Amino acid sequence: MKFTDNAINVMAARTFKGIGKAWITKNLSMPKTDAQIVQLLNHSSKEVTPITLDEFNRKKAMLKDKLAEAEDTIDGVVALGDDDFPPHRGIVKDSEKPIFIFYRGDLSLLAADSRNIAVIGLLNPNQEIEAVERELVAQIVENGAIVVSGLALGCDTIAHRQALDSMGRTIAILPGPLSDVLPAQNRRLAEEIVERNGLLISEYLTSAKSKREMIGRYQERNRLQALYSNSIVLAASYAKNDIGNDSGSRLAMGYAKDYSIPRVVIYDKEKDLDNPKYDLNRQILDEDSNVFVVSRHNKSSIVGDILLLKPSATENNSIQHSLI
């Protein structure tokens, strides 16, 4: 398993009370010695008693033991400050930036110049939704894009599977540890992704301890789908409503908007107007005129535009959708 002492230091620092992603981003963007980190922690943590160097080293030893236990399912871990820590896309507040990533497969697929396009959607697409999604994924893969998704059932599975069927490469972002791939039904698909030179990543080394924690992890997974993609495509999804419908796709598309990651929706106003499985697509189009639309009228011509989409910083530190 590949990891640096810096990665273990970042992971160990994160275990202390009151130390979150924002603190790590502010204080550990460059590697520091154990003693320097302990000094910084004692200025900021909410631990009752002072943190000692011995205590910090015990945390590091514990993490190394846990990594050793998972060596059959993890190729390595990279953290902020490592030379190969992958850069995120968009403008993101420090509290939402990734600080370490566990991976299995080809980490270079997260490089800044990798043409990553996320494709997401609901858990229960019908045959027509699947057919349209497969056609689009096949076209973007044939033009050199890497497909990013969350390994969930439904549209995520379709995206990964079609990428592989088109002899392409794909990245699966997991809500749990690599040693316990979720959902269980897609464990063989996860293996195939790695076998076909793709990538599995997660921010978690151990399993969630509660349902509430697991829900939070799904939300965190949804943000990474945006952060590691040049653009994000919504195949189909329900919108949040009073009868209990909601979806992770809504959160992922919301994160993309917040981070100024270009958004694309599949929607045909002549065919899909009354289909509740396109409610979120319709809602996003009603709220944001900058969203790109894929329909039966333009699906052959718009692929080239989607491949060129990427976040682009402007002089006033905002982001605009760029076709360059």
C-alpha cells in the first residue's frame, strides 16, 4: 500500500476534536513535522487535555494498523500536501474541500487535465431513460472522456457499465470504505472497474457507525462527484416534494451549482413534460438558464460542446462556464 508520512499526519490530525477540513486546509496544505502539527493542534483543538507528541504518534500507529488490515482492498491513500494529491475542480470553501482520499486503481484519472464527466441519476430508470443515457455515455467515452459516478443502482450503474462496454475508463466514488463496497450488488462491477484500469475512491477508511452518519457520507460522496468532474450530467431524477421524494442527484447538482461546475440535463420537453422521473431535470432548467440541455433534437451535435465544458476562473474570482 502506498502512503506518505504526510498522509498519515493529516489523517491523525483529523481525529482530534474540533479539527475539521477547514482547519486541515488552512494549516496542513504543506507537510509539517509531527512536533509542528502537535503545536498547532494544541492551539485549536477542543480536547480537554493538551495533546502530546506521544499521543499523536499513537494515533498514527493506530491508523497504520487499520491500513494494514485493509491492504487487500486499498492501493493507497493520498492527502493534502502530497505531490500526487488530486486537485478539485471549481471554487470551494475550505470546509468542503477533500483532505485525503483512499484509492484503488489508477489515481492519475483524477489529474487536473483528465477529461472527467460525471453522469448521475435516479435508482429506477425505465428502459427509455436507460437507452438515452447509454447513447450519451457511449458518445462521450468514444471521444476520450472519463465517466465519473457513484456506483449506486440505476443510472450510476448504467453510466459505469456503458463506459466499460464502450472500452472506456470510469471512476466510482464510494460512500463507504473500499473494503466494504456499497451497494453489495455492485461489488463485481467495482472489481471490473479496477481490472479495466479505472478507479475507486473514498474518503472513508472504516464503516459508518450509524444510519445518520451513513446519510452524511452519501451527501459527501455527492459533492465529490462534482469536485472531480469538469461537468456533471443528470440523466433523470425526481425532485424533492411534499410526498417524500428526493434524491442524491439533487444534492450533487446543487453542489455543482455552488462550485460553478457546468451542469447538463437530459430532457425533451415534448416527450418528458409529464414524466415525474424528469421532475428534477425540469426544475433545474426552470431555475437556471445556463444549464446545457440534451434532447433528441441535439444529442448528436451537443456531445462536442459537453466535452469542452469546464469551470474557468474570471478575474473577480468567480467562475463562468467555459467552452475552450
